[in-house]
Amino acid sequence: MRSLHIAPERWAPMVEVREVRAVAGRGIEGDRYFDHVRRLSRDPRRACAVTLIEEEALEALEREFAVALAPGECRRNVVTHGIRLNALVGREFRIGSAVARGLLLCEPCRHLEKLTGRELIRGLLHRGGLRAEILRGGRIEVGDPVAVVTNGRTRTIEDAAIAHR
């Protein structure tokens, strides 16, 4: 994982941090959605315990659409490298000592465009990240690997065949 970001309030700028504490059913301590997590069954668009985005998606946005977006500007908590997040929808994964489950894609929205002042929807469509719920809390630090959990066993990304090639 490349970087971590939180925002204390919905409209506040994201702040880069070295580590966070993920709490099952509540979210990331210090983040705007902590204790405001909604269950997927009620409203999938609001399932925001933790959000992730691929560093490769931000690089492609700049390369293909000439839009440079710093990791914190994308409003996602975790910026990963070397993993296809779309493949984690419906799957459990470990990040640091926390365990999460990918719920649905985190598609770009007008709110994000409004906050950044840039056109992002077309460039981040289907690669805007992942919304996940925290199943087991723990500490997440910059540099922690993301690993798939299958039948209670943690598998490296390469073993799970969802790495960027």
C-alpha cells in the first residue's frame, strides 16, 4: 500500500497519515465516516467503512486524460499498488492486521468533481476504487501488503491472480 488518507469531516480536505486504526462495523478512526457506516443491504452507495483506489488508476487518469490528481485528492482512504481492486468485490482481504470485504466499486461522482474542480468521471469510470466493510479491526500502516483471504487462509496477491501485470 502506498498511502493512507482521512478527512475529519465530509467536505474537509484529506490528510495523509502513516497509520490508522480500523474498527469493525464502525470504520476508520478519525475519518468522516467513522460511526456513520451504513450497511450494504440498506444503501450500497453509502457503504463507506473504508475506500481504496489503485495508484495505477491515478497514473492512467493523468496519462490518458491529462488530469493529475494527488492521492489524497481522490478522497479514498487507501492508495494501493499492484492489485486489481475490482477483483476484490465480494472477497475478503487483509490489510495490515485488519480484515475487510470488498462490497462494490467506488465509482467517481459529481461530488468528487466539485471538490477537485476537475472532470474525473470519464477518466475514473470503473477504476475509481473499492468500497469495503471492515470485518475485523486492526492497525493499517503505509507499506502494509493487501492479501486475499480464502477459506481462512491469507494468500498473496500473486497467488490469488489479481495482481497488475
